[in-house]
Amino acid sequence: MRGIFYFKLAATGISKNRKTYFPYLLTCICMVMMYYIVSFLCGSSTLQEMRGGEAVQQMLRMGVGVIAVFSMIFLYYTNSFLVRRRQKEFGLYYILGMGKRNLVKIMICESLLAAAVSIAGGLMLGMLFSKLGELAITKLLAEQIRFNMEIDPRAVVSTVFLFILIFALIMVRMLIFLWRSRPVEMLRSDRVGEKPPKANWAFALAGIALLIYAYYLAVTVEEPITAMMWFFIAVIMVIAATYLLFIAGSVTFGRMLQKNKSYYYRTSHFVSLSSMIYRMKRNGAGLASICILSTMVLVMVSGVMCLWLGMEDMLHNRYPREIVAEIYTEDQKQADLAKEIMNRTVEEHGAEKENVIEYAMMETSCFQKKDQILFDISDMNGLSIEDTGSLRQLYVITIDDYNRIKGGNETLGKDEVMICMPKNEKEYNFETVTIEGGDTWKVRKVINDFSPYGADAASMAPSVYLFVPDGDTLKEMYEIQKTFYQAAASEIEQYYGFDLNCSAEEQIEITDDIYDRFCREQNENADFSQRISLEGRERERSWFIGMFGGLFFLGIILGIVFIAGMVIIIYYKQISEGYEDQERFAILMKIGMTEKEVRRSVNSQVLTVFFLPLIAAGVHTGFAFPIIRRILKLLAFTNTTLLICVTAACYLVFALFYIVVYIMTSQNYLTIIGGRRGRGRQYT
């Protein structure tokens, strides 16, 4: 009977605090639902059977951990708000004769009810909408789907286990708080005086320094691989700087304004500025969280949308010809045999080759140190983040092949070379180039418009093309790098590619047929090259769509999760601001301020506080743009105009959504403020 009594008290407490508790339960249900949907899709047999479905699942597996960590942090944070708001209620229980043990039992029952409702509701909605997720991915992959309802037991078990763990941690935190609290302090928690905020110059200056350095990294790092390595460091610095500036920097700035007597001692500034300093002290962390979540949504959604919308361009950048073979052999006869197999297969299928490209090259990794090409890492004094900016992907091609590809008539002396630096990178500004372990060549010409090779579009390091006088020099380069890399050395390869005048389905059939014939020739002919890389644009299209479609879907899912977190923080912020400002504005009315002045003060403070994160998120996104652009180059995305347009559009749409959320949640704030005065009028 006692157990039922405690459960009734817990249910009553939840019901009476529904304005704050129901949004929390709704958020919990949403997190459970999202986690189950992503977990379900990761193991979906339907997706595994689709072309590109495996690539989608690889992308989604990254999101499982992200949602789990975010759910744990966010639900822990929102529950702390509920505990603070209910201190007076807990104090009343003490006055009515309940001891801490009784109150602990009520909180345990309340936690069990919240966990049961959240997990059950989230799983039910997750099972319902998981099929909708499959349909959405099917639409992205342009595939057909079986209309059957499936439930993944593994996804159910992992979801239940994760959120039981999260609710257990939350419950332990609540019990520790209750056990340490004093009844009288809890009963008078809403009347405890607040000490004047103090300026913390150390934290404020640290925040400014971190933010400036993070911005500096974002706009100055040039090489994509270096940008990717610095990106996560810069993100951590921006997050830390945002919290420091919102919590300490805002108060410090307000204190500076208070010392400016000509500014502070004005009717329009005196009350407003004083209240704002207290407001920022209490709510700086929440505002910083809103700013970080907003920035994450903007960066992530704009990035995945660019990748999805620019996928066709990226596909052509990665595969400049519809069928390409890279034949790794030094025997020209075997290379010619491979090309003959490809030509014969195309003819038998009744297709014709177009835009044929053919050349020999040697591809290897190296470091560029001024006018030197280095293969030995020890010459770089160890590999650090700074040294990654010197990492290069080197392609060595003869001048005859260059002229055949470009239709030129360039000539080189025995001691001369031409260099092509990648587009949008710094040009080569030296008169010679020295190859480690080899000779020094004169640089006859530097060009920047050569990039026929598709793999370099997604290279981790910037590409450098070195055009040499003849095949003997090409073999010399090969032998040099072989002395350094030994078994890991690159080989000379024959690159042969072309387009076809047939449909996508026929291109896939031709690619598969060429692949089968290569395999048969390798089994029957021991001298035939055992290393041949064959790629077909249309055959790889499904993998491309799967990978970027999976990123797009995951980005949207995580965007919804982060937006839900942002909305609930804003909602709780409005409620807490309302209750805290009730008494303050009643006092202001009593000391002689007019209702118009109070209304103006309310509007200026609330607008400043809640729109400051949106402005800061826009600034963060703007400075992140250069480093994001360079990271996207690793995925063969080079359409900067599209990235600018999509980022700007995402910010405008998000700002509109933010304004709508603010208007909707601000009604609670205005109702609380007006209700305290005992009148129906609200501040607008």
C-alpha cells in the first residue's frame, strides 16, 4: 500500500508541474525515438539489399554514438532545471512531516514513471516512424522497398539499456541533491538574496583569446588535410570561448558600462543594464548552449545539403571518365593487352568510346619543403600537425603524355621539368626543384590547369604534378622513391579511360564484363598484371548516392535532435526568466517606474538575451566557412558558390524558425510576469 501511495504522490507532482515536466517528458520521448530509428536503420536488412544501402548504414553508425552522448548530456541538463524549480515543493514536503527517506522514495517513483513513459512512448513512436525513415532513404537511393513492418530486437535492447542507464544517472543525481539539501533553504529558495555579479577579467580575456585564435585557424589553414586535423581543435576552442564569453565576458562588459557614468546614469540604461548583468550571470551557460546548438545545426545541415545538392558534380570530379582502368605494371605489352580487352569488350556490346584519355604516371606521397621534394619523414623532424601542411600527393608524367592530353606542344630539356600546383593553392615560386635522393631540375614552367586524374579530387593531400622530359626520367623517379618506401613503394601505372555513348545500365554491364575478363586473364596468364583498378562511374554511382544520401539523412536527423534541444532550452529559459522577473518588476512599479518604462525594459532585455545566441551562431558559422570549404574538398566538393548560397539560405531559414520559437515560448514569460501582478494585462 505504501508503494502505491508514493507512486500517487509522484504522479501528482508530475501533473501539478506539467508546464515544466511535460516538455521534459516530450524531449525524452523524442530522444528515445531518434535513437531507436537510427539504430534500427543501421541493422535494417532492407537497406542492406539496396544498391548503396551499405554505405548509408556506415554513415548512420556514426550518428548512433552522437545521439547517445547528446541524449545523456542534454537530459541531465534539463532535469537539473526541474530540480531547481521544485525546491520549494520539496521543502513543503519536509514541513508536512516527510523525512528525507520518504522524499527519496517519491523521487524514485517519479523517476521510474518518467523512464517508463519515455522509453515506452519513444519506442512506440520509433517503431512507427522507422518505416518512414526507410522510405526516405529509399527515395534518396531511388530504389524500391518492401512494405512490411519490422522490429529490430537488437535496436530495442540497446535503446532500453542506454536510456535506463541515463535515467539511473539522473535519479542518482537527484537523490544526492535531496540528501544534501536543508529543508529551510529549499523552502526559501525563491527568496534567497543574490550577490552582485563580479567582473571576471581572467575568464573574459581567456574567452576572447580562444575565440580569436580559433577564428585565425579557420581562415588561415589552407591544406584540406591540415584543416580537417585543426577543425576539431578549433571546435573545442570555440565551445570553450563561447561559454567563457557568455558567462564571464558579458558580466565583465556590463560592469565596464556601469563604470561609464555618462552612459550608466540614464533612465533608459540604469535599470536595464543592472538587470541584464544579473540575467547574464544566471543564464549565461544556457545561452551559450543555445548558441553552440544553433551553430552545430547551421554547420551540419548546410554541409550535408551542399554534399547532396553537389553530388553530381562531385561524381564527375571523382570519375572524370565513365570507365577508367589503372594498370600497375612496368611491362608495356601487358598494359596494351589490358587496353585491348577493354576495347574489345566495348565493341562486342555495340558501344563506342569517346573522350579517350591515356598516359603513364607514377603516383606517390611526399613532403614539400620549399624547393625540395622529400620522401624521408625524418627530414621533417617528425610528423606533427604543422608538418601535415607540407604533405603532398605527387604525380610524375612525361611531357609527351601531357601534350597528348592537353593538345599542347611543350618541350623540355634533359635537366628541365614543368610543375602543376593544385588550383586554389599557392603557386610554386622557385626556379628549381630537388628530388631527395636524385638530381636538381630547372623549373621551365609552372601551370595550374591540369587535373585529369579523378582520384586526386578526393586526395587527403594537395596534388602536385611533375612533368618530366621522357620515360627514362619517369623510371628514375620511380626507382628513387622505391629506395625510400621499399615494399610500400608505388608502381608505375598506365591510366586508360573513356566515355561511352550508351545508357547507364549498359555502362554498368560493360564495366562488369571488363572486370570478369580481367579476372579470367589473371587466372590464365601468370604474366598479366595482378593489380588492376577498374572503376565505372555509373557502377560507383549507387555507392556515391548511398554515402552522401546517408550523410544527408543523418544530418537531418541530428539537426532535428539538436533543434529539439535548443527549443527546450529556450522554453525553460523563458519560464525561469519569468518567475525570476515577477518580483523584480513588481518592485520597479512600486518605486515609481511607469508601466511603459517597465515594458520597454522587459522587451530590451529579453530580445537582447534571446537573440544574442543567434547572432553569435551566425558569426561562428561565418568564420567556420573557410575551413569547412577546405574539408569538403577532401570529398571532391569544389562548388564554393553553392556552399555560400546554401549556408546563407540555412541561416535565414533557421533565423525565421528561431524567431517563431521565441514568439511561441515568450507567451509563457509574459503570462508569468502579468500573472504576478494579479491583472490580466501582459507585457508585449
